[in-house]
Amino acid sequence: MELYQLRSFLAVAEAGNLTRAAEKLHLSQPALSAQIRSLEDELEVTLFERSSGGMTPTAAGRRLLAATEKVLAAAQSLRSEARALKGEVAGAVTVGTVSDPAFIRLGEFMAAAVERYPLLQVELHHVISGDAFERVRDGALDASFYYGELVHPNVVGLALREITYRVVAPAAWSTRVAAADWGEIAALPWIMTPSISTHNHLATTLFRSHGVHPTKVVEADHEAVVSNLVVSGLGLALMRQDLALEKAAEGEVCFWQDVGATTTLWFIYAADRSNDPAIVALVDVLSATWQLRNRRSDKTPSSAKAR
């Protein structure tokens, strides 16, 4: 088991409500619920009685709360003694975020960063993916989440996961697009993010590879807005596959053939700061959060793929 699971157990018990506990821990409710279920599975006991009114510790849960408090107190004591033996990572760093918080596991990352490095102040700024790359390259951000290609020798990063995008249309257009070819699809309205974004680059690369370009483009500066506009019937777009599958299951969008593109989600930073204690600390936290074997990669990755 992990300390963050015990901390989540204690927070839910104190709040008596998953929503309030999730807000306190800066986690999404599904992520917090999953942590509690995982802890229950590992301990092989039911920790809470769940009802519409909230979550109440079971008899077993109440007995284990005291032990949980002792474990967390002992861990804090150990950290305090370790800090006394070795210099603590401290200071302030600015970190860019992209996509939605749950997808990049932002809550888990921040909770772990605060727990492990309490003197390290992390300031978050939501940015477009391409802008994130430029700001890290130019030093305006210390580090950032980012998806796309890493093509600059002075920017390196930690690969977190592969992202797949699919071409989707409003559900009402299913008959309209079913037999459409690339020329016909390009002639329909498209919703795209600004040209600086990786999302835009993926779409334009797809068009270029088939010798076409969209004739009517509606620009939106956030992928959540893009998704909403597709659902509203305004046009086609590239949508992250996990979201597209959810919306297709709800009857809000339809897929256009088996067409899409893949790219990589990264945590990037300047190459000359690879040994900076603050950057090393954040990379270590992310490696643990994403359970990655290789902590860092200073190699330029392969190009994003389109199909």
C-alpha cells in the first residue's frame, strides 16, 4: 500500500463525504474512489458504508483509522529526520498544464509533490501544447506537460503515455459521413484549435497526407470546447479516443471510419536543467505517479504518427 492511499482513507473518514475529501486532496472523485477501493482490496476489508448521505467508516474501518494515523505520523517523523540529515528541496517552479486535469493525473501529481517536497512551491499555468513547448524552450516555464514532438535539442522530457485521437462527427451526421471520402470530409466544417497547438498539427498532417485541406474551419482554443462544438452539431474534429468512445456510447458523436492520429504525452523541461534539484524532484514524483520504470529520457523521441 502507499501513503497517499492511507492519507485518502483518513481524509474521507474525516470529511464523511467523497466530494469534500476530493476537494481537500485536489483529486477528482473517481480517482479518490479508486484509491479507496484499491486499499480495501489490498487490506481485504470494507472500510466504508456507502450511502446517498455520504461515507461512514465500518467497524473495521474505525479500528484501522487509529493504525493509519500512527503510520502517517511515523512517516512524517521519518521525513523530518531525513530533512535534518540532508538539505531539503525548496523554492518555486512554474509548471504548464495541458488537456484536462484528470487525464494528466494532475491531482495525484500535486498531492504527491506537496507530501514529498513541502518546501517546493509549484505554480500551475494552463497553456496550449505548442505554447507550452515554446515557453519551456524560452525559459518562461520551468517545466510543462506537453503532447507532440520534441524536436529541439535544448528541450528534453519524461514520456508519460501515448495519446490516440480519432476523427469524429456529430451523431446526426452518421449517414452523411459514412461513405464520405477525404475530399468530401475536408469540404465539411471542421473545428480546430489554434495553429500553434499540437492538436492542430495532428489534424493538418492528416489532411496533408491525403492531399486535401479543410475548406471551412471554426477555431476553438480548448479541446473541451472543440468536443462541445462537435456534440452541438457544428462540425468534425479530432477528439481524444477515450473521450470519443464515451461520447459515442452516449450517442453524441460518431466515428468517421478507423481514422486517427497518435502522439505522446510528455513532461518537458530544459536540457540544461536536467540536474536541477527541483526538476529532478518533480520528475521523480511523476515517475512514481505514473509508475514508470525509466525515470527520464534525454533523447529526442520519434515523430508523432498519423494514420
